[in-house]
Amino acid sequence: MKLNVVPPRTGLLWVRLGIQTFVRQPLALAGLFFMYMAVVIVISQIPVLGPLIGGLLVPAATLGLMAATAEAAGGRFPLPTVLVSAFRAGRQRARAMLVLGAIYTVGSLAATTLGGLLGGGTPSGAQRSDASTFVTLLLHLPLFIMFWHAPALVHWHGVPPAKSLFFSVVACWRNLGALLVYGLGWMGVFIAVGTVLGLVGGLAGGAGLARTVMVPAALLMAAMFSTSIWFTFRDSFAADAAPSTAADPAP
């Protein structure tokens, strides 16, 4: 496995490939994304253990959505079983993915707790809530970078959990220009779609209809964004040999 350094303009290519792949298999990819969201919502309702279990499964779920994209990009129809790809690649890979999940859970809980403490010094409750949310998201940013490529590195390249986190950070740093363009590209897409839907909904039925249309549209856009993540990994790393899991698509 070796790192590829891509030019900044590749970020726009990742956005375009994500959209094109989603359009190619919209029902399957949207359905899998909504299935993932439904599982998250159900797990979050479990008292005390819900957040812990949810965090533990985040890397595996991320890998499942990436595997679904790889299937769709290869012209295949992704089945629901692709969401558990992390647990179909052997005991060693599954254990490594759960180790990643444990690290993510601890990191996320620490960032959330610290964010609440650091953002709690404003006078009003609303301001305190906004400040806490902003600080919490900011503290999660290093965690997102560490886990951006880590699940895929563990699954498709057999990289140990600790090394996968390190390599993910290095890859994100070396391809920072492309990732910034990628993020700005998606921001532009979200703003453009939101503006158009808001105008159309407002003209057709007022603010109420506009809000009604925006909710499912935002979920579809989130599903489309998740589809594009696979391409950021595929172009950032190259395999030295054939993939080791025949049941899953190669990057």
C-alpha cells in the first residue's frame, strides 16, 4: 500500500464521481444510507449504552457505505449485506474494526464532554448551546481526519488500527488541497440545491412547503456526499498487491 498525492482539482472530481455514482444507483445507495440512519436512531434510544454502541459501530458503518459505493461504481447492485462488510472479512479484520470503534467512541465522548465545558461560559442558554455545539464540532475535527481513511485501510489493506489512524492523517495532510476543494465543492452543491429548492418551494406553496421539501432533500444530499467518500480513499492509496478479501470490491 502506498500513498498517492493528487492535485487540488481532484477534489472536484471526487464530488462529480460521488454524484454520478449516486445517480446510477439512487434507490440502492439512498436506501442503504437511510437504513444506516435508522439503525443509528434505534441504537441511540438505548439508555446509557446507546451512545457507546453507536460510536463503536461508526467505523464499520462508514466502511459499509464505502463498500456499497465501490459496488455501484463497479456496475454492481449493492445489497443490504454490504453494510456489514467489516464483519465478513475474517475475525482479525472484524476485531481491528471494533478496536477502531472503541478509539472513536472514547475520542468522541472526550470531545463532546470537553466541548460542553469549554462552550458553557456564555450568559444565555441559547448562546451557551450554540457555543458548545461549535466547540464540540471543532474538537471532533482531528477525530474526523484520523478516521477519514482508517476503516478502509484496515479493511482493504489490512493495516493495524493504530497505523491506519496515522496513515489517514498523513494522507489527509498530503492531499489537503484536494480535500479543501472537495469540501468547498460540496458546500457549493448544498447551497445551490438548497437555494433552488427554497425558491421553488416558496413560490409553489410558501415557507411551509419549502421546509417540507428541504428535509428529504437534505437527507438525499447527505447520502450523495457519503457516496463520494469512497473516491477520496480510492485515489489517495494504491494497493501493492491484489485485494485480500475476495468477497468485497477492491479499491
